[in-house]
Amino acid sequence: MIVNKKLASFVCFALVVLVSLAAVAADDTGITLTRDGRTAIATKPSTDITPAQHPAKVTTIAGNLSDYPFGVFFCCYGNTIAGISSALGFEVWAAIPFTPTADFKVTELEASVGYIESADTNFLLSLYGDTSGLPGKVIKSFATSATTVFGDCCTLATAKSSTGVPVTKGTQYWLVVSTNDKKHPTFFGAWAFNSTDMREHPIAYWCKTTGNQCGSNNGKWTASTNLLPGYAVLGE
């Protein structure tokens, strides 16, 4: 197929303009948010790339992390994750469904989460059961932290279980990135998109507010589709 270079350049320019119009600055660090606050964009990504480290002798139960050590996930676009008392002004979480192909014990969770505000970098990585195609009951939650600012690559936030969390073949589960309202309600970060699959997939969002940012979905999980953020569910 022959591509008109002038047309392609114009389309790229138009996309940049649209993104600029749709985004508002979060602070002076080069991180912006879309007007609804749901997507974070790092406009000044770090040039210091750290290769991600993966545990040895484990099985990838589910995930989309790249094998390329300097591009394990995409640094610069992702889902906003924020606590109820965060600088965003309302609470928003994200969740990815996965279905094991065999019975496993989950020993580690990995997610491409970075912080936007450094005052509190603590959040939760959790396994949830499924209820009618949405996250249901919490199976196990792990307190963890974002060790790098959103826009850096490629350090992963991790949570480990020494005993393992059993999951069953053919059963849908959810990996949830959320906040702790009681201990760390001010967390403000983002879960960066993966770099291996640009298709839209099922995903779920939680939104809670004392204002009107969540509309009719206030205080509940909502099904959607989007690019998937970077993650891995590991086990044995």
C-alpha cells in the first residue's frame, strides 16, 4: 500500500493537536491528564532506562510484558490510579481480567505503576474473583508501592506471596490496582499501558467521588474496553 507522506504527516499533527486540546496539566513535572482525569500522559519521559528484573523459575499465568528489557511497557500513557483524598479529587481504580489455562498458585503480581505525586507512593495490588463479568470479592490484597515516577521505564511494582494464592483452570479472575482509603487515601499515580498489544480489550474501572466526576457509576465497578496496562501474574 502506498502512503501519501504529506497526508500521514498531517494526520500525525492533527492527533497531536487533539491530544493537546484534550489534556490539562496536572503539575509542572511534564505529566498531563485528559479532561476526565482518567488517562495520564508523560510528556517528558526519562531518558535513563532501567531494564526490568523478573523472578527466575516461575510460570507466567497471564500477562503482556515485553521480553525487550528496555521496553517492557510503554512509559508515557496509562490509566490514572488515585485515592479518594488524592490531588485528582476523586477515587479511580482499574482492573484486568485473566483466565488461567491450568491450576496454579499465584506467587507474584507485577504492574507498570508509577507515581505522579511522590508524597505517598503506596497502593494495593489484588486478586479478585469475578461476579457477572466484573471484579467481585477480594481474594487477596497486597500492599506495595510505586518506586519510580510515571514516565520512567522499566521498573515494575510487585507483590509476592510465599505460600501462593490458588487459582483454577478456566475461571476468570481480576488483577486490580487500587488504593487503600484508610491508610493511603492520597495515592496519585498511573498504570502505564503495555507495549505488546495495541488492540482494545475488556477492562473494568472503579470510580468514587463526593462530586459528579463519576456520574451514575459512582461507587461501583464499570465494564469498558481499552488498551491494557502492563502486567504479569506469575506462579507455579
